[in-house]
Amino acid sequence: MKPVQYYACEICGTVHQTEKAAAACEQFHVLPKKVDRRISKKLWMPYPGAAEMDRYPAEINVEMEDGSVWIYEIGRRYKKNVG
């Protein structure tokens, strides 16, 4: 039996066979810089007694390190992770 060594991207977790490939993967990613909620009364109407999931925005703006801004929208609402 021989040991096998792999390298994982610290951002996405993809496993690579070489350190160079893992480093290239890490350099490829553009990381979030700032997150802002989008206010839309249709999509986000918190009120006293609302369901837990209705307290959170359905869309957020995410400004990336390169200056681009992406809109992330909840496609399906999940319960919060309590573990």
C-alpha cells in the first residue's frame, strides 16, 4: 500500500492532484466583499407574528472583490441551521 497525497482548494473544497492545480483553483475564485439586502415589499414583508422565514430577505446584493455586484435570490426557503 502506498500513501496518496491530494490538495484541496480552501475556497470550494475541490480536490486536486497537485499543489499547483489547487493554488490555481484558489486564484480563480472571486470572493464576496460586501453583502446588502435588497428591499422589495413583495419579497420581504417582515411583520410581528410572521413566519420565521419571512423575517429574512429573499434577495441580497453581493459586491465582489473585483467590483461586480451579483444578486442572489432564495429559490427555496429552508429552516436555519441549528447545529
